[in-house]
Amino acid sequence: MSSLEMISILSKQWASVNDIKQIACCGRDKASQIRNDICKQILKEGKFLPICKEKLVPMDRVISHLNINLDYIYDMAKKEKNLI
């Protein structure tokens, strides 16, 4: 996955299992486990998640859970865009 594609996914407000799959380069089961871990953390803090057909979690929680360096990805995407 290119840095531009990664930025387009990370710029979303909410993350689905498919988004987590792409970001973490893992399968559906592991992505579901990551989502469930984040859901448990949020509920433990006394906060709520939106009720919808597909379980969604805040993208900022996914970024912090996976320790993603946004500045580095952003810089790489800028360089990649200049090359195209």
C-alpha cells in the first residue's frame, strides 16, 4: 500500500474492520480483535460508541493502538505525490 492510500484511510473519522485490515496488514480475525480491544477500552472509560450496522471505532484510537507515526506517513505521501 502506498503512503497516499494510507493517508486516505487514516484521514477518515471512523474505522471499520476493513480499514483496520488495510492499515495493520492483517486478516479479518486479527482486525476484529483489534477493533474489539479498542471497543472495550472505550466502554471501560464510560464512553459510548455509535450504534450502526457495522461496528466502528474512532480512527484516532486505531492510530494510537497501532502506534502509527502520522508525521512520517504524511511526509512520505508528500514525497510520493511529487514523484508522480
